Amino acid sequence: MTTHLALLRGINVSGHNMIKMDALKTMLENIGFQNVRTYLQSGNVFVDSEEDAAKVGFMIKQEIFKVFGHEVPAIVISKKDLELCFSNNPYLKEKGIDIKKLYVVFVSMALKKESIHDLKISQFKPDEASIDENRIFIKYDIGAGKTRLELKYIEKKLNITGTMRNLNTITNLLKMYEE
């Protein structure tokens, strides 16, 4: 049995794709997942399953559509993916960094480091971004709510599906993995 973390994109945001976490938990248990745990209302859910990550993501996405009628991307990651958010994040090495301005976009497929050129990041200065396989590390100058370097832009430019989490959420998800 493997513990998977499914990061659901775009649920319970600004009144859209509303799903109560207890209803999500029940739905996932009903399709055979075990030890289902959620964190926050924004779609972070741990499940235990014999299935691989791709199958878990497919099952969750399919069941959410069937039960709630929402088309919700699900990026399934491992504990190692969360650990790499700290060990490989170039911005954490900067002296005096404000971690409230650090985000990670988890993407649906591995990217090449050269893909960063496709983002044309220089037009977003002083915001910065760095690619590490299936993660994009972002350091916002002011904050995520005041930038044009948004998830929709990233998805369109790189032709991927992704979901973004701040470093505080990632820290708490890693703690939950260790429980």
C-alpha cells in the first residue's frame, strides 16, 4: 500500500467548484481508497492505494466529475516530490528570503530546464522562476496576487496542467506525510 498526495486544482476558489472536504473524503473511500485525509479546503488529499500515481489521479478526477460534476485536474505526487521542494529550491538558499513569496507549481509531466525560456520570465521581473523536472519554483517580488506570472499563463506557455501551492502549505503537507 502506497500513500499518495493528490493536489486538486481549482476547487473551493472564489465560490467555484465547491466541494466539501468531508464529502470528498467519503467519495474517495467509496471507490476503495484507504486512510483518506485532507488538508485545508483547497484540495490537498492523501490516499492509500495499491494503484500507481497515474491511476490514482485518473480515478480521483473521474469520480469528482461523476459525483460533483466538476472537471478538476489532479496532480498526484509523492513524499519525495515535497522533499525536493526544499532541497532543490534555489530561492531557499538566498539570505533573508521571505518564504511567504515562495511558491511551487506542480506540473503533469517532467520539464526540461530549457523550458524556462518558453515562459519568457524576463517580462515578469523582478519575479523569478526556475524549473526542476515536474516542479516550477517561483519567487514573487510582491506576492502571488499581484503578478501576471500566473498559473494559467504558465500552463498555456508550457502546454501542461499544473497546480500551485505556497511553501507554508508544502511544509504542512510534508509533516502530514510523516505522521
